[in-house]
Amino acid sequence: MLAAAIGIATPALARDLRVMSVNVRVPVDADGANRWEARRDLFAATVARADPDVIGTQELHQRQGDDILRRLPRYNWFGRDRRGGHADEHMGIFYRRDRLTLIDQGDFWLSDTPAVPGSVSWSHPYPRMVTWGRFRDAQGRRFVLLDTHFPYRAGDEDARAKAAALIMTRIEPIAGGDPVILTGDFNTGPDSETHRVLTQGLTDARLSTERPSGPAATFHNFTGTPDRRIDWILVRGFSVDAFTTDTAHDGQRYPSDHFPIITDLSRNAPTRQGVTPSVTAIGGAVR
């Protein structure tokens, strides 16, 4: 039985936009309750209960994304992996295709050569990247969502701060005057230089609501007891109406080793018009 603590109950028709961010956890657990095959139904049920319009995921493998689509067929997802293909971790972006239209998409790497797939800089061991999409809703209003996963080691704070600075330089060329959402697992806390760099131009959604629901910390390592707030949703051009950390679980089983975070947003900035669609859907997923 799904036990949940979802503090956002606004019907879909009464809200502007609901955004979820979640680290899915790569399918490396071979057995037990934490293996992907044991938690994928719970993961899909958690998403269905929250009913987000758009989701930024981290550590997503293609088979996980495709498993989710089979259980939630109203969604599409897109993105390539951190090495430029589809065999490794994706920053996959899911969206309700009956509510949103994807009109443009792209990616870049968090390195000194951001246009080079799989590129690595700043002394961390793995490629890190951003996947982004530009969306239009049923009222013709546009926004851009960027999704990322920062280096994880304690000594990587300099690399994380450089990644944050790079993202801030890329937002304007990608989004222009459109509202912006940045989702991600940033692997550092809100007292960090990384957070300071990002919040010079973006607003931390959790800190922007008077009564956030659920624990502040998000990483719990499949224990249900979180110890760090490393997952954030940052915004520009939106008002934050509600925010929750979703602790849904089924007994001792959790959808992931991170709690999903969810925010309801209202637009408070005009959007520009006139972007030509530039993506195609293949087999239910945009690649």
C-alpha cells in the first residue's frame, strides 16, 4: 500500500504548472527491495499520484525511462546520456503531452568544452551535463526547463560552483525572456557557493513558499531518513504557490534513494512567441 505525504493537492485545471524533480537511482542494485524491477511500479505510482506536468530526472537509464512510459503512457521523455548516446545516465525530461508541447530541446556539457558530448573538466571523474527543453502550454505560454546532476564528491565543490556559473551564462542564450526552471541533484547544500551562484539569478522554490510540506532534506539512501537537501528546483519568471518533499513509500520500499520534490508555479512574466518546433517523437519518446 502506498503511503504518501504529498502536500500539493491542487487540481490540474486550477494550477499553471506542476514541476517534479527526482533522482531515479541508476539500476545497479542486483537484488532486494532497491533493485529497479522491485520499485518501478512504486516509482510510477508516486509520479501518477503527484500528477506533475513536467519532470526533471537524474541518473535515468533508457530502460528505466521506457519502463516509466509503459506505466504512464500520457508522458513522453527525451534526452541523451552523459556520454552522448543512450547507454549511460540521462538527465531525462518527462512531460504530459496532453498538457504541454515540446517546441525545442538541446543539451550541453558542464566542462570547458560544453558543446563536446562526454567532455570532462575541473578534475571530476565523470561527464556532467544539462538537458533542456522549451515548452508551450495550451494557452500558448512558453517556458524553458533545464535539468542537471552535479559532481558528487566532497572535494568537488569548486567543480560544482564552476558548473553553476556555466549554467548561468547559458540561460539567457537558451531561454531569452521566457520563464525558466532549473531542476537537479546538485550534490551540495543550500549553504554552498554553488547555491549562491545559482540564486544570483534564480529563486529557490522551497525557500519561496511560506509553508513547504515534507522534510527539507531529500537524500535518504533508501532509509526514509534524509540527511541532506541536495535536490533543488530553481525558477525565474514564476511565483511559487506550493512546495513539497514527497516521502511516498510502500513499507520499507521507496521509489528511489532521493525523495522527489514538487512545486506548483504561476507565471508572473510575459513570454516571447514564435519558436519553430524542431524535435520529432520516435516510439513515444523524443530522442
